[in-house]
Amino acid sequence: MLLQEFFEASYASDNHRDRESAENIEATLLHFLQDVKPNYQITFLDFWAENKERYPELYKLANVVSSVPATQVSVERLFSLLRYVLVPVRNRLKKKTIRNIMNVKCNLQVVREFTP
């Protein structure tokens, strides 16, 4: 339902760029949904490793979605980790750097699997 509302709002927009972007997103999603068959034998990460070249925009979205904590406990754990990242000697880190550090720390097991 949210996607439908997004597309309707974008199509109704006076901004040509919004409409064009919405059309591209919708076309990509429709192509993906028609092309990809569910395979429950591979993991989420393996699927996107195989399909990142084929669906680069959706791959980026999948990375964002997979880094969002699903539970409150995860959020508390992130704040605990952040305490070790944001120490006084690291007071000039940029948001992007902090986000990257936290992403690696939270997904350390996955990083170790892909690191030679």
C-alpha cells in the first residue's frame, strides 16, 4: 500500500523529475517481480551478491533495509557499540564514517565471511 501511495503522489507531482523517478522505480520493481522466482535455498545476502549487477538500484535498497535493526534490543546494542566508536579522540568523525563503522561492527560476522 505504501508503494502505491508513493507512486500516486509522484505521478501527481508537478516536478517532472519526481514523475520520471517514480516511473523508473516502478518499472524496475515490476521487472524484478516478474523475473525473479523465490529460491528458499539461498540466503538474502547470497541472493543480492548474485544479483547486484542485474538490479543495482534494488541492491542498494536491500543494503539499507538489511542494516535496519528489527528489534528494540538491537537498537540498544547499537547504542552500546556507538559508545566505543564515539570516543573523545574521535570527535571529528563525519556521519558517513560513523555509519560505515557501525555497519561493519554490526555485521562483523558477515564481513568476516566475505573477507579473504
